[in-house]
Amino acid sequence: MKPETSRTLAQIVNSINRMIPGSILGSRLIDALSKHPEDQQVTLLRAVEEALRKIVEPE
């Protein structure tokens, strides 16, 4: 995996973990994403992050 992709995924997982403290969701998402092509992983994880943000921080 490219270092910048790995770094970006880690940043998004950290964001998710801050939204849902104590959750193993972030690491489980990384496991699930490993089955997808690298170029899609960041896009998919960002979509999950945005969806979670809308749930946790309603407008």
C-alpha cells in the first residue's frame, strides 16, 4: 500500500474512533476494505465516515 494511502486511511479511522469512542469499528472497516482495490479504499472509507458523522452529529 502506498504510504500516502495508508496515512489517509489512518486519519479517517482516527476520525471515526473519535466519533464513536471505544469502538472497534475503524479497525473492522480497514479489514473489510482490504478486499477492495487500493484506489477505492479511501473513497469508501470517506463515505462511511460521512455517513457516521451525519448520525453522530445531526445537522
